[in-house]
Amino acid sequence: MDITQIFIIISLIVISLAIIVSTIYLVSLIKELQKATEKVTEILNDTHQITSSVAKPVSSFSEFLMGFKNGFSLFNSFFNKEDKQ
């Protein structure tokens, strides 16, 4: 074996090791990204539950106030007709 063949073999071993190390790093990075995505999904689900639980009472209260307003305007319309006569 001459010096060129030894250099090529050593270069191939170093490149192969670099590719293997890079692949292992990328696989671990993808696993961490998957865990982070799962946590974000849980946070978004919790946020959705919180906002929907807050929105229901606010909506009910708003409907109550609108009913009260409509009833009050109906009550006023009865008295306004009597005052005009």
C-alpha cells in the first residue's frame, strides 16, 4: 500500500465517522423537537379548555343583559304609549 491509499482510507474513515456522529445528533434533535411539540400541544389544549370555560359564563351573562334590556325597553314602550294619549 502506498501513501495515497492510506490517506484515502483514513479520509473515508474520518468522513464516515463524521456522518455517523451527525446522524446520531440529528436523531436526538428530532426526538427533542417531538417532545417540545407534544408539550406545546398540551399547552394549547389547556388554553382552549380555559378560554371555553371562561367564554360560556360571559356569553350567558351577555344574553341575560340583552334580555333585561329588551324587557326594559318593552316595559318603557308601554308607559310611553300611555303618556302620549
